[in-house]
Amino acid sequence: MPTPDIMEKLVALSKRRGFVYPGSEIYGGLANAYEYGPLGVELKRNIQNEWWKTFIQRRSDMLGLDSSIILHPKVWEASGHVAGFADAMIDCKHCQTRMRADHLIEDFFAAKDHAINVEGKTEEELDAIIRENKIPCPVCKKFDWTPVRKFNLLFETHIGIVPEAQSKVYLRGETAQGIFVTFKNITNSMRTKLPFGVGQIGKSFRNEITKGNFIFRTLEFEQAEIEYFFDPDESDWKKLFSAWQQSMWDFVTHVLGVNAQNLRWREHSDEERSFYSKRTEDLEYRFPFGFKELWGLAYRTDYDLKQHMKYSGVDLSYVDAASGKKFVPHVIEPAVGINRLMAMVMIESYVEEEGRVVMKLPAQLAPYKAAVFPLLANKPELVALAKSIYDDLRKDHMIAWDDRGNIGKRYYAQDEIGTPWAITIDFDSLHDQTITVRDRDTMQQERIPIAALRQFIADRL
Ligand code: ATP
């Protein structure tokens, strides 16, 4: 189970070992922005690839997509983001701290061991809760707030060189709308039959005011979203919804290796749920700062396609080839942030034991699959054999090389970044063509032929 101080340790390890760096650090940093370093980019990409394999490649009812970050501005009017994609924020008049009103309230009650959720409350209701409980500023401890105000999360920019109102566009706040606006082209160009889903992974942007929980919530993030289209007369939405819940749960527990005890489902209350959604459930993970949304699942009915029909004037109905029935499909939407999955995976894998730090990442997620060590760096014949093994394995996998210091230190360094296997080439290797493979988790070593190494790794991935 994650310990409270794990975030500090992970932030430090991430920077020291090249997973995640603070954003724009040489200019003093940029809040809620991060750079993914050489190891972080591998871990993030591996999570992405597993998502793609699970939900697109291995399913016959799913298709992939890569839509634009900048869509026609009307898309965001139709989707409701221009009018309603907003957080309620509040400023401390004494120390100028700006924060989300819902976070202020939730943290205040969480500190009293009284978890409450205020999503869906109006500005007036949030104001009232803050006043009634005299919730102080968490920074200066004064009670001197501005009224709660709405703040739109969409990032605005302009096309062309003249910043006129007509040229205003938005960076996408979610990837999902790209799926709806492409729906007609997909059904026209692909042989699709309901039910089927379209999934994509790409950057989304939100002008978030956050408490800086590392990469949990950032200004830009990699979103992985699916719209699963179906005919409500033919498919039972409750069954489809449960099947998606199971798929998401299986992915997190089996593929990402998360302990089920750190996961739970939370259903949105009527107040919290969007008016067009018939059911919304969040899969939550026990982050060190509390159970928080990891992955949202919502039954959005035919709301989105109908909104785009209204705003674009284009018919987005689906025609069933067999029966000729024409209708607007309904959708179920599983939506997750890859970066949030990565934060969870790092928290879940971080272990301190027997004087070492180990990141017990599932092997398929680990940045390096193996590390190759020549026993001594100053023996050319050892180095040459080790290099040939390193070059051979690198054709298929990311592999680390280390010839510095003693073997114990090299193991320690690889454990810390989650490398599952360490391969040592010693003097016996020169004669009998065998090497030692040391397992990260058990620390057991076994001697295997060099010729069997590729298969050894392949069997375990
Ligand atoms: P939250 O309540 O945490 O702000 P949300 O309900 O606004 O999330 P959705 O709009 O449902 O989130 O987005 C789907 C998923 O995208 C979330 O479950 C989360 O994993 C991810 N996500 C949303 N915002 C961010 C962000 N700023 N940084 C990283 N991931 C995000």
C-alpha cells in the first residue's frame, strides 16, 4: 500500500533517474507542466502500447483514430465545452493563493477524516459550504476569500497572424470530440457493424488550477478515449456498461499489475452526473493523497452525435445494412489519462526492501527489459562479448549498458528503475558461452547459455 511520503520520493527518483523532470526548469519552472525523460518516455509509451494492444489491436469490434488537436471551433460549442467546461475557483485575498473551490472543501473535510464529494454543486452552494464551515486558506490560514467564480478550462489560440475573434480556436480539452466529428467518415470508409468502438490516444489540454500532485493532473496530458457505439434497441446498455467495467478493471489489475485492494468503483450521484448521462462510474485508485478518479466510464446516450447534427446540419445517423433501420447510435465512453496511469504504476511498483529501492514494474512496462554488464570494464575480451550480446538484444528491446563500479552497485541502479533482468558476462562466459541472469524481484541468479537468452526474455514478456 502506498505510504504518504512516497510522492516526494518518487518525484526525487523521477528527476534523478530520468523519468520525469519539472517543466521548463532552467527558466524557473512552469507549474503543472513536466518533461518526460529518457526512461519516462519509455514507460509512458509502454503503457500506451499496452492500452492500444488491449483495446484496439486484439478486439475485432474496435478501430483506431488520430484526430486533430485543433478542431473547428464550433465542435466545442456543440459539445458544451465553451459554455460549461469550467471549474469553480476561489482566491485568498490575503495571500493571493488561487485554488479550486471543490478541492478546498474536499481537503478540509478529508483532514477531518470525513470524505465528501462536492462535484456538481453550484458556485453559490460551494460558497455557502466554505462560509458555514469557516474553511481557512490552507497556505496563510486566514479566512478572507473572494466569491467562488467559474473559470473555463479550454486553452484558446488563434489561427493566422491576426488575432481576430473569427480566428479563435481551442486546443482540444478531450480527444473524444474528434471521434464524434469523424464518425460519418469512419462508417463510410470502414466496414463497420454496430456495436463497435473507436479509440484514440493523443494530447489534450486543460487550463487546470491544481495542487501539483506530480503528473496526476497537468496542463497537457495524453488521453486515451473510446466511444463505443451501439443500437439501444438491440444491445442492453447495462450489459455493455458492465462489460466495459470488467475490461477496464482487468487492464489495470492484469496488464498494469495493480493490486485490486487499491481500486474501487464510485458511481456519480444524480447531482454530479451530466444531465445527458444515464450512468457514470469512476474507477478510482488509492493515490497517496486519497482515492481519486483514474478512469471514467459514462453512458452518454446519443447526446454528442445529436449535438453535432444540430450544430453542423449534417445527418450523422447510422443505417443498418441488413434491416435498413436508420437511427443515431448511443455511446458508452471509457476515458483515461495515460499520465495518470503512469503515476499509479510508479506508486504501485515502488518498494523499499532489504536496503534497496526496487520499482517492481510489470516486465512489459519496464523502460529497459534487461541490463548488460561486462564483469570488468578493463578486459577487452569481456567487453567485446558483452557488447555483442547488448547489440543483439537491442534489435528487439530497450537494453541498458553498465560497466561502472562493482556489480552490486549496478544491480542497485537497475532495481531502482525497474529493469527486470541483469545479465553479467564473466570469464567463464568466454569459455562456456553462458552468462548469469539475475532476477530483479527474487534477486536469484541463474546460469544460461548465451544462445538461450533471447528466448529467455521473450518467454517472460
Ligand atoms: P478530474 O475530475 O480528475 O478533473 P475529469 O472528470 O475532468 O477528471 P474526464 O474529463 O472524465 O476527467 O477525463 C477522463 C480522464 O482523463 C480522467 O479520468 C483522467 O484520467 C484524465 N485526465 C483528465 N484531466 C487530466 C489532467 N489535467 N491531467 C492528467 N489526466 C487528466
